[in-house]
Amino acid sequence: MPLKAQTRSRRRRIAVTLVSGLLPVLLGAAILYMQAGRALKQDTEQIAEEAVRQFDLMLDNTAQAARELLPLSGKSCSDVNLALREQVTRRPFVRSTNLVWDNNLYCSSLFGDFEEKINPGDYTQGALWLMNGNPVTPNTSLLVYRLSEGKKGALTTLDGYHLGNVLRLIGRQTLLLLQVGPDWMSADGKVHREAVPELPVAQSRLTSGRYAFAVEAGFPKGETWRYMSSEYPPLFSLLIFFGVIAGSIGHFLQKRSSSPTHEMQRALEASEFIPYFQPVVHGDGKNWSGAEVLMRWKHPKEGLVRPDLFIPFAEHSGLIVPMTRSLMRQTAALLGPQSARFNEPFHIGINITASHCQDLELIKDCREFLDAFQPGSIQLVLELTERELIEPTAITLQLFGQLRELGVKIAIDDFGTGHSSLGYLRQFNVDYLKIDQSFVAMIGIDTLSSHILDSIIDLAVKLDLALVAEGVETLEQSDYLRAHQVNFLQGYLYGKPMPAAEFISALSNH
Ligand code: C2E
Ligand code: CA
Ligand code: CA
């Protein structure tokens, strides 16, 4: 597999794994966040409703006292004083009662005769005034209820202590305020006149349908996350679990789709494996007696990839068989039409791996290949490397028998680097030995290698096998080989592996 492509795809794999793992976690967290927001909003709405209900009940109590006292307005204070005090005593939330005549407070449950001007404008909707204290109890807030009819008037006050209690007890976890006109009371019972504070999370405002006040409930900043971390730990664990599962699946799928096997499967379907042709010449060095078909991967990004970088993966995954089949079909389609130009049988060498010889499919492949040429115009040679010997089983022996019947010849590739025995060469009816290029390279350099080369040549002569020398690069090598009766030569000296078009156009010169 090309290295650059490997690192790139590894980085992409890590990124996709991270994204597929994080996505469910983030999505789940966003849903939980919205869910928490909804739960908190429901909370504040309920709390505001409950607070309004409580304040309405208290004001009912206070208003009732005012209604009972209103008819007494105008009577002399000494006559009604007892009635004023009775209301204070009988009603739990009433702190004081007062009578008014013509906007003049003239009688109080606390002081009896009194003298104070009343300004109706101080009262929200003329009825309610939330204040921080009065001359009697300057530090205790109170809510004054005003009832008037013509010149008659009654004022009853509700102790701020009770209001503060409601705010504290109902809104234990919440920020809760009571607002009357421009004034508002916090849970500590203090009355303020500055702007009402912002309640950033789940703010709910509810106005009483019966009295001139409103209640506001909400939470401080960050409450949603606090709520989530206290209420949702099991769900968070579940999210992380899903994240890990999704990440692993992403990783697995990525790995599968970017594995060498998967990538080669794709390349095979895209016909990216193409044949190159290297000429094989007669001992005389002029005429081409044939060619070896060598596979190349025309990778869309990496360019032309050498076979030793991908053939091992192809052999390992078993893809080598369909890849070789495709190579044979392409070769047949390219060279078949050239049949008429071959005066004597043109040798076409195809590299075959041992795994291709495990069944009789190879017979079909060879027959199909031969059918593309005019009869007798070519000689198909299967090259089997000596490093990977084929086991003599009933099937392989049958296979090689049928190949022979078809007229297909067998060459042992890289000869001298493996361990084939005389028996082996006979058993499979070998026709050619291809001398490995490492021996050819040592001609004139290393005497020991030259001895091995000489013994290979002797052996071939004794066994009546034809010899092909690979990797011939210099005239010295070719002279030596020719002098030793090596029948066929192959190497850069005569031509490098080349694409089909170049090979076909060069054919006519040779
Ligand atoms: P091989 O079958 O021994 O092929 C000969 C290799 O030697 C080729 O390398 C060829 O380009 C190279 N060669 C030819 N003449 C010279 C020369 O004068 N000097 C030097 N230094 N090298 C020369 P290539 O094409 O890179 O193929 C490498 C190996 O990949 C092949 O070795 C063969 O084992 C394998 N291969 C190539 N195509 C196929 C195929 O279709 N199927 C299978 N199973 N294996 C293949
Ligand atoms: Ca070969
Ligand atoms: Ca070889």
C-alpha cells in the first residue's frame, strides 16, 4: 500500500472516529440541555402560580377587614376604635387598620386619633402600596390595602413578615419576587425600588387576576448545567456509552473501508491494474521472441505503483487470482488483434501464484486467453516463482496435465533462489528456467555466483530445459550468456517494461 496514502487515511480515520464518537454525546447533551430548560421552566411556572395563590389569600383577609370597616368611616374615632382593633385581633395577616375621611387618615387601631394626609397616587391602581416600613415599625416592610368610596376610606396593612415567608418557603431553590407597581420585595423581606433584577434562567412572570401585584420566579445563571449534573448522571453515562459504541463502529467501518484489501477490491473493480510488457529476445539479441506481462497499479492519486508494493497484499487476501484473470483478459484484448504479425509463436509470459493452482479454474482462464489469438500464433508460458513451490496433489497434477494438453508451457521464475529439486522439475513438466537477475548481475564481478550460474546452465542442458536470463543490463552480461548457450535474454539492455501502446508500436521494429 502506498505510504503517503496510508498516513493520510490514518489521520482521516482518527478524525472520523472522533466525530462519530462525539456526535451522539453532543447531540444527546443538547437534547438533555433543552429538556432541563423545560423542566426548570415548569418549576418556575408552578412556583409563581403557588405564590400568587398564597398572596391572593392573604390579601383576601386584609381586604375583608377593610370592607367591614369602610361603613364606619366618618364616625368619631373614639366610637370606632374598638372595631378597628377587633379586626387586627381577629384576622391573622392584618397588622393595623385605619379609617380615612376625605383622604385624611384620622383614626388608627394603633394610636386612636391621628392626622395624616393620604395621596391616592401612591397606591398602584389606587389599591396597593408596598413599603419598607412606617413610622411605627420603620424596619418591617408592609403592604397597605386601600378601599375608598366617595369621601369614605379604609386602610388595612398586611405584615411584610408573612410576605417574605411565602417568598422564602415556596421559592426555596428559586429566585422569587413580589412586585407591586414600581416596588418589589425579595425573599429576605426587603422592599426595593430600583430596576427588577434579571432572572436569566427559566424566568416566569405571573400577574394576579384579583389584586394589583405580580410575581416573578427564575434561576441564576448556570442553573441548567447544575440541574443536569445533579439530575442526569445516569443519562450522561449512557451518552458516553453510546459515544464509545458509535466511535468504535466508526473506527471499525473506517478500518475496513481503508484496509489494503478493500482498497484493492475497489481498484480491481475500477480496472486500475493494467499490464506492462517487457520484451524477451532471442540469443542473437535482435528479434523479440516474446514478452513478460508485468502488473502495474495505475492509482488515481499515487500514480503508477510497482507490483512488489501490492502483490504481497493481493496474495494474502486471495485477490491475486481475480487480478491475474483481469490482467490475462486485458492482455488478450490488447495483443489478440496483433496475432497476424507473429511469424513464429510469440512467447507471452504470465506470472502465476501458487494459490491460482489450487483448482482447475486456471484451465478455463488459459483457454479463454488462447481463444483470443489465431491458433499457433502465440506460446503461453506460466511463470511460477521458485520461492513458492506448488504441492504435488491429485488436483495440481491433473491441472498441470491439462495445461500441457492445452499447449501451455511452464517456467520456473527466479531460479536459483529457491529449493526446487530435479524431481519437482520433472513432476510438473517444466519447460523453462528463468535465471534470477541476482546471478546475472554478478557476471564478471563475483566468481562464486558465476559458478552457480554455470551449474544452473549445466543442469538446464542436462534436463533439456530452455533458459531465460533475467535482468540483463550490460553487453558483457549478454556476451557471457550467449557464449554459454542461454537461449533467451530479458533486461533493460533490450527494453524496460512498457505500456501496451508503446509495446505494440515497437513490435513492428523487432
Ligand atoms: P519477476 O517476475 O521476477 O519480474 C522481473 C522483474 O525484474 C520486473 O520487476 C522487471 O521490471 C524487473 N527487471 C526486468 N529487467 C530488469 C533489469 O535489467 N534490471 C533490473 N534491475 N530489473 C529488471 P517488476 O515489474 O517491478 O515486478 C516485480 C515482481 O512483481 C515480479 O518479479 C513478479 O514477481 C511480481 N509481479 C509482477 N507482475 C505480476 C503479476 O501479474 N502477477 C504476479 N503474481 N506477480 C507479479
Ligand atoms: Ca516473472
Ligand atoms: Ca524473476
